[in-house]
Amino acid sequence: MKKFIPAILLLAFVAGRTLAQTAATTPADDKDNKLLSEAKAAIDKGNAQWAEGWRKGDANMVAAIFEDDGIQLSSTGKVIKGRQQIAARQKIAMQSNDPGVIVTVTTLNVWIDGETAFETGTYKYEYSEKGKPGVDTGHYVTQWHRQKDGTWKLHMDMAIPKD
């Protein structure tokens, strides 16, 4: 039994240190964790709205996710500024496809820095153009800002160019 006492004491010490480190969060950590949870929920909601807007062919529904001065950076290098221009671009893209585009957006990572969230993810557009099926896939980076009313809006959306 005497041989087990040091092992039991060591195990208790390690377990106690681990629990102390886990429980030792600061108010700043709690605030960041809360903001990160809020941001993730808002991003999920925004991504679902994006997919729904494409399914319905509603460019304004997609553009409503953005801040008034939001920016969209296309994979071809074009910069689209402002919610109205983003809606116009989305409308043109939607009209070039048959109705019922299926969009899948998958968030891979979210980071929080104050009231700014950064997201990376993948997208997949399944569409038909003049009856011919097509698929477009890729990666993206977004930047979201927490608004004064506590909601989150998309500030910048960038498709990562393909090789």
C-alpha cells in the first residue's frame, strides 16, 4: 500500500492542477467566449440566409446579410462595394442560372477579436444553366462586425481564388 500512496498523491496533484487551470478563466475570457458564441450563431444564421436567398433567387435576401458599406471580393479580383451593388451582382449571377440553385456553406473556423469575427469555410453551388447541371466549389474568408444593436453583419466576403 505504501508504494501506491506517492502515485495517488501525484495523480491528485495533477488532477487538481488541471481543474484549477480549467476553472481559472478571467472576465475577459468569459466575454470573448460569449462574443464568439454569439458570432458563430450569427454566422450560421447568415450562411443559412445566403443559401435560402439563392434557392429562392432573392438577391436582396443575400445582400441583407451585409453591412451598408459591405465589400465582396470576387475570385476574379473584382471589388463590389455596398449593399446595393452586392445585390445587383447577386441578381445577375442568379439570373444566369436556372431557378433552384442549391448552396451549401460550411464554416471551418471562426476567430474573434473584440467585436470583429473572422470566418473561413467552404462553399458549394449546385445549379443548372440552360438545363445543363454544374457545380462550383471553393473556399472563402469573411469578416463580420457586431453592430450597435448587438446583431452581426457581414463586412467583407472574399472567395479564395482557385489555382
